[in-house]
Amino acid sequence: MFLHIGGDYVVSLKNIIAIMDLETTTISKDTKEFLKIAEEEGFVMSITDEIPKSFIITEVDKKSKIYLSPISSVTLQKRASFLEETSKNFIVNK
């Protein structure tokens, strides 16, 4: 299953490590430093020109990528939960 994270971007649910709220998590000095280093090393991708509300940490083939999304972390987590439940129901009913 794939999660639409904003703009023209979707990511596979199996590749998502975390969905984080940008405003509340960047209060921490450690999170700010993590995102700063990740951006300097080219791991951060802003997917639209809109102000980001969340960031999604993913890993594919042992390579990390962080997407800055204009969609709130709560909305993304609800979408992900819905997709997982739908997937489980589909497999059970199949």
C-alpha cells in the first residue's frame, strides 16, 4: 500500500519509519540538529512549496530519505491506519 504525502508524492507504507509533527518535534535541540545534518547531507526533500507541517522518515534499500510534507502528521497517520486496516480486511475477506 502507498501513502499520499502531498504534492505528487506517495511512499510505500513498508518503507516508512516515522511520521513526525514538524512544529512539536523541532522544539527539541536534538531533532533540530538531526534535520539540519540530514539536510546538509542531502537526505531531506521538500515535496511542495507549501509550508511543511510534518516530516516522514523513510528507508529504501538501506538509504534514508526525509520528506517534508504540507499535510499534518495526524492526517498522514490516519491515512496510513486506514490503508493498513483496509489491507488487513481485504486479505481476511479474500
